[in-house]
Amino acid sequence: MASPQALGRHPGWPARLGPLRVPAGVVELRGPRLLDGAAWSRARIRDRAHLENWEPSAPGTWAERNAQFAWPAQWSALRSLARRGMSLPFVITVDGEFAGQLTVGNVVRGSLCSAWVGYWVASTAVSGGVATAAVAMAVDHCFRLSGLHRLEATVRPENGASLRVLSKLGFREEGLFRRYLDVAGDWRDHVCLAITEEDVPNGLVNRLVADGRAGRG
């Protein structure tokens, strides 16, 4: 029988997370698919003003980087990293429709058992608890099934919406990284936030449900 490694699997991957019901609808996380290209490109092109100030600079125009023909290469890279145990890439859906992406990246095991989490949500899904639900499900999955102990997120200080999401979930601010990442054409400061398994012994999803901010199914 082939080993889990030979099958391209590692702890917690592949996975489908949810559903979790929030005011905006039913939120789920699943692996990216090649057929997501049209929906991904449509959201990205439409939401340039909503997204560009928070994402790393890259060669080419926004339209070129986010055209439908650019998706297969991104999908292939995400799949390759996931199969090698270096990443857990997810698509965020709301009521079954593409609504963004969430990636757990730079997975390091051994004595560190750490990774970073990053996400973007389409402008049509920025309210109603979508990002909060998506991050909560990902954190629980990382700590319970993926064998991780710590997750970090780095956010520009100007990105108040993302900082509020992470703060609500219990991520603590640990410092400021000066000129940390090239974003929107310049080196930008980023706030470093983190959460560890001990911070949420009963899980973030359970906390959201207990607080009345989400429901199961």
C-alpha cells in the first residue's frame, strides 16, 4: 500500500471545513479547483481597489496577474505546495459560491510546528462574519488535525478590517515589522499577530457558536 507521503497527503490535508452559518450565509473552506479560474478572476478584477493595497507587489499589471489564464499556474503551485506538506490552501465559499481564499503557508514542523495564515475576501462578502468564520475554522483545523502549535498573521497597520477580524478571534499583537514586505510598490510596515493552541483549548468555532456569532450547518 502506498504511504500517505506517496499519495501527496500530510496531516490535515486534503480537507473540507464547515459548514458554519453566519449572517452573510453558509461559509465553507475547500481545496482550490482548476475550474475556479473564472470565478477567481472575476472577483479579483472587480475588486482591485478593495485588494491591491494589501497584497505583495508582483510583476505585470493587475489585469494580467488576475486574468483567468493566470489561474492554472497559481492552482498548480498551490496544489504542489499542499502535496509537499508546506501549505494548506483553501477557497472560501459562501452559500456554495466562490468568495475568496485562505492559505496557511510556510508550514514548519519539528520543534516549531508553526505557519502563517493569510486570506482575502471578495467585496461582496466583507461583512456578515465571513472572514471571521473562515479564519476560525482554519485555526481549529491547524491545531486539531494538522499538528500545528502556532499561527502568525502579518497585517499592514492601515488594514483596520483585517486587524479587527484577528483581534476578535484572539490573535495577540506581538510587534511591528518595519519595512517588512513590498506591497503596492513600496516597503510597508506590518503588525505581527499570533495565536497558539493553548490560547483556544475549546476551539474558535465553539467560541463563535457560544457567543451567538455563528451556527453549525
